[in-house]
Amino acid sequence: MPADPGFTQLRTARLVIRRFRSQDLAVFAAYRSDPDVAKYQSWETYTVQEAEEFLRDMADAHPGTPGEWFQFAAAERESSELLGDVALRVDARDTSRAELGVTLATAHQGKGYATEAVRAVADYAFERLGATTVFAVADARNRASVALLERMGMRATTIERVRFKGEWCDEHTYELRRDGG
């Protein structure tokens, strides 16, 4: 699966899924530093300096590069206001598989934006990058993420008991195949 250096944007009914812009910095740093947003994410806090470094890294990154995460900015279509981001990482060993993740600012949760954004990126992985399977890992305690993945038609394939942020939890891996199987 080749990288897509020509990627600019995807459009949905309400969103534009695009590269990050410098004007996204303040909003990005704000929602990433929200403890409610970070609760089920790999980070605890997120500084403005980390956000600046992230934006620099993403400026040179391309979606579909095997083994590397690419973050798509999910913005409101009319205003271009940043609502959150969707992550995509093509597996380095099996480039037919791609992992998804999503982060949405608290103010924009519960409105269907995450489902719309993740669906667009999954379709992009299937259609443009040639993935045959997209998957996501969700903490079973994160009911909103589990519900989103199930709405997408993803099926739970494995459960792993792990220690996350000092607590034991069950992480479920959900998969969606291009052929629907």
C-alpha cells in the first residue's frame, strides 16, 4: 500500500477531512489537553509545545506510509472549524491492514461527527490506499467509542486484558473488511 503524498482533503455531508493547518494549533492543543478527552488516549496532558511539534511532523507526513501514524484534521465543512482528528496507520508488516483512531473535542461529541469522520477515513483506506481490513482498539470502558465502532459495522475480534494508565481494563479490537466479511 503506497503512501499518498498528494492527499489534500475528503468531504462528507458536514465535514472536511484535511491536513492540519497552523491556525488549528490553539483548538488542537485545547482539546488534546482536556482530561475528559485524554482519559482513553495514550497521553495524559498535551502542551502547546507538543501541539506545535505535532503540526510540524504532520506537515511532512503522508497518509498510508507503512508503520507511521497520520492524523487527519476533522473540520466543520462550512466554517472549517477544527472539531477533532482521525488517525490512520497502515501496518508495516501487512500493508493490507490499517488501524484507525479518533479524538474529538468534548463540545462536538455526541453529534455524529466522529462516526462521519471515521467512516470517511475508513473508506479512504479501502478505496485509495487499498486496505482490505481496517481495525481499531477500544477500551471496553469507553462506551462511546465502542458504540461508534459498532455503528460502523465493525466486529469485535479479540479482547486483551491490559494495564492502561495504572488500571486493568479490557481492550477490544474491532475490524471491518472491505468485502464486508
